[in-house]
Amino acid sequence: MSERRAVEVHGRPAAPLRPFVSSYVGFRLSGFPAGVHLGLPHRGLTAVISLSAPLAVTEVADGEPAVAGAERFGSLGTGLQTRSVAIHHDGRQHGIQLSLTPLGARAIYGLPAAELTDTLVPLVDLLGPLGPELLDRLWAATAWRERFAVLDELLARAVGRHVGDGALAVRPEVAELWRRLVAARGQVQVGAVAAELGWSRRHLGERFRAEVGVTPKAFARIVRFEHAHRLASRQDPPSWAEVSAQAGYADQAHMVRDWRAFTGRTPEAWRREEKLPKGGH
């Protein structure tokens, strides 16, 4: 086997894009064992542009990734995911991952995040005429800084395309609840927020689901799981009991139930079977 190499480069989107795009991450991995990487649920909408072979993606059913019928994507956009997807790889990956806020779906794609929940769509289809230009320029670029600058330019043009047609009209109450759920890692009393904003809990929950694609309770579960996954992915991770406590679970058994629901695997099985670095894509 060739020497293992893992490069991960983080970029911050230009200031006007930050309400809509949380991060850019460039990655290049080689020399790892072939296997399956789980794309896990998290707070954002993921977009991935491969700078090598197309991504081979299948569903995870009953804890096992399907081995047949893989869809292949040169670029991929998703809504919020309430379950994992399996990305089959040969030990090498090269590309860029973007994380969009659910409230940024209208700005970049011109539609609410709810229309993309648990879907996988070619990014070029979501971006329309800007899609092919974005891919061509990213492939032609030779440095991460240059690629991030291309993203800034093209995504700003996407936002500009939708500003005039009302696509950014997300209710501020929904945006505020989303911000609070993220900031508190899901530990929010939705009824109290609704009362503060002058809405009923039911109405706020319905509007949130219509915009984001899941209920506030379901989104809180995703955010809490994401935090647990981040803790478990550290180079020197805490014990599973400490992970569950720090992530806000009632106990370790509660965390294991959520982990199995989102990934189809126990936390320890996930750690054992993941072949790429835990920050891989």
C-alpha cells in the first residue's frame, strides 16, 4: 500500500456569503484502505464537488450500505439528511465540501431547504447555468485559495440571481429559532422561544418544518448527534460516556440509540469500520 496522505484545507466564505454558507473544506486523501465512508446527518446542507473520480453513493439500510445500484455524482447537493448515506471509495478522495445553512438554500438554490430533505441531487442541477461554469473553473484551478475564490465569485452570483425574486424571504422567527438551536446544540425550549417571538409553539414548529424540512425536535436531535460525532472524531477522543454527557444526552444508552438511528451502527462499530480519517469526506 502506498503511503497514507491526508490534506484538509479550510476556507472561510466571503463576508456577504456567511449567512448562507458556513464553510469550505478542501480535501485530498490517498493511500487508505478501500471501503465505505458514511456521510452523516448534520446541521447543514452539504455540497460536494469531486476533483477526481465521481462519487459512488448508496443508501444505508438495516445498518449495511447497499453494494449495488450506486449513483455516481461528479458534484452533489443535499438537503438536511435524517439518515446516513454510504460513499464507496478506493482509498482516495479529492474534492471540496461546502456546508450551507438550511436558511441559505433559498439564496444559493432559489428554493427552501425543505424541498431537498433526504435527497441527493447533482449540484449542477441545483445551480442551473452557473453549475457547469463552477465545475470547469474548479477543475482548472491549481491551488485551494484559487478554488475558494472561484466559489466566492460564483456563489455570490447565485445569491444575486435570487435576491430580486423574493427567494430570500425566510421568516425572521424561523431564522431565530434555527440560530438558537444551533448555538445551544439543540438544548432549547421551543415553547419559550415561540412565546418570546409572539407565536404559538405549534405555529412556529409548522413554519420551521416548512422551511427547514424537519421539525424543531428532529433538528435538535441532528445537532446533538453532530456534536457527539465531533467529540468522538478528535484525535484523542473522550470516552463514550463522556461524549454522551458533553453532547447533552440523558445517558450513554440514549446516545447509542440515536447513533444507531442515524448511522445504522453502534458508535464503536462506526469507529471500527470507518477507513478514512474521521474528518474525511
